[in-house]
Amino acid sequence: MNISEIEELKRLYAEVSKHSNYQILSKRLSLLLTNNEIKVKTRYEEERLKYILKNISIKNKKVLDIGGNTGYFTLEFLDYEAKLVHYYEGNKTHADFVRLASGILGVEKRIKITDSYFSFKDELKNERYDIVLLLNVLHHVGDDYGDKELSIEMAKQLIIKELKSFTGKTDFMFFQLGFNWKGNRNLGLFKDGTKTEMIDFITQGTRDFCDIVKIGIPEKEGQGVKYFDQRATNIGRNDELGEFLNRPLFIMKFRN
């Protein structure tokens, strides 16, 4: 590691795009990039990671991180001793950031970087993973990737089809979905925008090929946020938390 590499990391992280500054930095990386030039907006990555680690061991697992952004989950999983993480990211700047960061952190031998959008077609043909991270990606179908002429109903059908493509290709998936198709609040995927509607949609749509093991729901705890298992007291929509913190975190076990 040298000063020029750190400066290049700062430049790559600061480059503006639709999904820039979308993730906090991984813990070890944040120790290197503490300059005020780095503007980070959290999407509660640490809180989601804690819930994931509470429910499954990462050690020696082969992981696929789809839409990995600037690599928070990829780099943290490697630090929690994942055997390999295959990181997919269609934004080349983000991919270059993770490529440089992995070298600086000394984990480059355990990461495979593909700087293209995951198409949910041929990528899984000859691959199998222990764990898949598919966090807040599929509501961008027809926008960031896929056919832009889709209707909302067609998009919803495709979301289930793309989830089904992982049958026999992974044991577990951690999955999140946004309420607004293409990130547009005028294009709601569900009539009332509730967690119950989303949970019913995913549960019913995937029942033939996977089981929903647990559903994590974020709640306010003190000055922060914590993900708890789904229960009667947290299933209702809470507008005070904002759209992102109304998104359930599904733990899905796929059948082989």
C-alpha cells in the first residue's frame, strides 16, 4: 500500500454515479480512508451484516455477491474467512475500487471480480455457491439491466423467475427487494407498499423451489437500528423509518 493507491481509492469512491456513496466502507478499509473527502451514506450495512452473521457461518463458504457496489459485504465476508467471494458489479468504477481495495487489504487471492451486470442466465451454468447475496437488485430489472419495455406485472413475474434460476445453484440466499420499481416512488410494486404484501409475494412466488427460513425486520433500538426476526410487533409499515428500513431481509434455503 502506498499514498498513490489510497488517493486512487478516494477518487474511485468519490466518482459520481446513480449508485455512488451507496455503501459504507468495510471495517478495515475505513481505517485507511478516514479523510473528510470520503462522503458515505449508510444503508445500514453493519446492522444487516450482524443479522446475517447471527444466522449463518461464513467461514470456508463460497459466496456470490450480485450488485456488490463498493464491496462492503464482499470485503467483510472475506474478513470473516469466506473461502471465495465472486463479486459481480456492472458499474466499472465500483469494480475498479473493489479490485484495488482487495489488493491493499491482501485478500485478492480469494476474490473473483466480474465487472458486468448479472443477467441471471448463463452465469450459473457451471457454478455453484454456498451463499448468494442478492440485496436490493431485482427491483431495478428493466432499468439498470434487462428489457426496458417491461410492465410492472411482467417485472414481478421476472423477479420470481430470476430467483428460481438459483435452484440447485446455492444453499442459502440473503435477499432484499425495494418497494419502488426502478427506484421510482410512482411505480410501486405493491398496492399499499407494505411488508406484508412483499412477504406474501415472495413466499407464495418461491414456495415451489425454496423455503423462507427467517425474515429480518429492522426496528429502532436506542439511537440506532437492529434487525429482529419477523414478529407481530414489527410487521406493520413504519413510515417514520423510511422506505429502505421497511424492506424485509429474507433468508432463503434453496432446494436441490
